[in-house]
Amino acid sequence: MKSIFKYAICALFAGLTLTACSPEEYEGANGQVPEASQYADMFSVTVDQETNTATFTFTETPGVTPVWRVDGESYSSSTTFTKYWRKKGEHFVDCYVKNRNGMCKEPVRKTFVIEKTKMNGFGGLDKESEHNLFKNAKFDTRSFYFADDNWAQIADPALTVGNDGKSFTLKIEQVGGQRWQGQFALNEMGIQTKAGTTYDFSAIITSSNPITTNGVKIKICQTDDDNAILMDKDFKIKQGNEPQCVYASELTGVDLSNAKVVFDFGGTPAGTEIIIEDFVLMETQYNNVEMPIELATPFDYNDSRNVWKQFDAPGKYKETTWFGDAGWADMGVTINCQLEGSHHKIVIPETTVNEQWHAQYSIDVELPVAMADAYDISVCVSTSKELPGMTLKFTEDGNDDNFFMADRVSIKGEHVWKYENVKLPVQDASKMRLVMDFAGAEKGTEIDIYDICVIKK
């Protein structure tokens, strides 16, 4: 879809560094500097919303050349050029003209809009679908409840409603650190759901800071009954200033006659600005967009019972690497981990055959484990390239038959391994080994193993 935007004449902004050239600099100058308004129709901006690319064009005119200044920053004197934006937003270009006498002082300003953000990952469901229950929903009955750490109510955050009436920007200056201390609700939306079917959900959240302590709670339930729940999930916002799709698939349907959506931002860093947009909810049967496998919610790395956390420090663990060729001969390569807090970052040194155990990397720790003790375990992984198969095995060091788990999955981007109430099956262990196998991974693939949780129950 392409759209052409009309111009608006505006005063030159204060501090513009462009100045008119003196007549002495041009041969044959006569002192007559052109007016941009006389050439307004010669400037055009066309936006291709499919590619997020704007094309700037000036119709060539004898004796006059253009000068463009986009968003008050970049310059161009070309008669035609293009510029790409990844994120959606409103933009402007100030259009000047110059001739042999100099450059005009007053520009013509043209404004244009990039309608959608090009997501780095999954971009969500089709919000324009006729089956999107948010498409005709009501968004104007809103409420807040924000409290400090002692549950004393505090001021609501500043709220800006988008032009579509369905997107919201919150500026959170203060909020308590606990769940339900930072509530924002969209009430009486008129959305109806039913039992006996399933639903898919997505929305886009952009936060100026990561929100990882509690994450963002999103709850869809009956307006007058908080216990009639379609969805109740926590989503960690991993990066600041990067749009992230939060989603859920195959939610078990319940009978709701008038749904509300409740967000909770308890634990969000002070001063965080949050944008919520692109709401989609539809029956799974109508969703034609392939959704990524929904990530499990990892256990809390900072839980005081996490016995692994003590080993995320230099000198507290030992690394072992073994890569074998197709004939199982040692390839003689080494992986050196870069430890950054709870993140173990590695790079695959060589490509191996895609056969389990040909690309092993292990982290050994002096962790005693008793057979009688149960553990909750989670490990988060992100990768720069697809892994055809990654194996995770947490075993007694020196006894490969005495392990908590040994599973292999393919990974595109991210994965969370999660196990509850697991025990060692053979005997007590004096120390443990976390074995990972990346057989088939491409050389140079960057892998981040992070927030390892081994919580003793």
C-alpha cells in the first residue's frame, strides 16, 4: 500500500544551521533567492508501508535544486532518494530550494507516517482479521490501581491514548515491587468468549527498560468476576526500546459475556515508559498465522533456594569441550565461555555432523545432590542461528546414568528448559555436570545459556 502526503508550510526551526549562500559565490547571481512554497508541488514523499521505505522525489526544474532535511537530522540534495525505518512512527521532512543566488529561508514541511514496526521476531497475529475480537471492542472504560511497597495507593501513571483509541502509552514514575501493585485495566470491553473452543492471543509491548523481575502480567477475565479467567500469564520484557510480541496459543475457552483485560506492572523500574498496542484475540480455528512454540516461564533465578547461582562467578566452575568428526575422532577444539552475570555466552568453533553427542560442552560444579531431594530446574537458551538439535543433560559428574534429565530439541531463537520435582534416580552425587550438545550447529553460531535455576524443594 502506498500513500502520498500533502505538505504544510512551517517556519524554519530555531537553530537551523543551514544559511543562505552569498551572491558572490554564484556566477551570474542576481540576488533573487527562490521561495520553497513556489515549488511545493515539485516535492513528494511516497511511503511503501509493506517495506517501511519512504521515497523522496523532487521534479527537476531548471535553475533550482532541492535540499531535504529528514526528521531534523539527515540531509540530502538529491532529486530522488529513499530511506528505511524499522519502527513505526510519525516523521517529517523540511524541503528547501536553492539557486545560484542562495537557498530559501522558509522550507515546505511534509509529514508522513510509518504504520507498522518490522519486528525482529514474531510480529503477532493478524489484527485486521474479521475474527479479531478486539477489532470492535470498547477501549474507553479504563482504570488504575498503583501502590507502593506498603500497599498505600499512589498516583496513577501518565496515560496517552493513541489516535486509533486502541494503543496506550504509560509513563510509570513510581510503583511497588510486588505483583498487583501496578494495575491498568481495560474494563467492559464487550468481548464475548465461549467454552468448548480455544483462543489465540497476541499484543505488542515496547518498554524503555527491561521488565524482568516480575514481568508484565496480562489477565483476560469477566469484568465483574475476576475468577472467570480466559488467560492469566506473566511475560518478561527482555530488552528496552525494542518492540516485543507477547502471545499465547490454544487458551481454553470459558464463557465470558463482557471481558476485561488487566495489566500489572508491579516491579517495573521507575521512569519506565511502556507502549501497548496491536491487540488480537481470536478462536484458534480462525488463526492462519503460524505461532512460535510458547516459551515456558523459567523459575526465578534470584530465588534464595537456587543452589546454582553461587557458581555463576569466575573460578567457580570448570568447562569441558569435546567435538568429534563423523568417525568420532576428537576434533581438538575448545569452547571458552564468556561469563556475564548469569549468562554463559559461547561460540560454536566448528560445524559437526547432525548426530547427537558430536558437539559437547559441559559445565562442572561442586554441587552435592541427595537422591531424596526434589528440585525444580530451568535453563534459558538463546541462539543467533537455528540449532537443528540441542541436548541438555544434568548428570552426576562421573556417572552418566545418574541424571535429572537428558532431552534434545531443535531451537529457533529461544528456548526454556523446565523441569519440576525431579530427583536423581541412582545414588547421591558429590558433584554435578551440566552437559550440552550442539551437534549440527553451524560454526560461528552464538549461544547464550543463562538464568540457570536449580531450586532445592
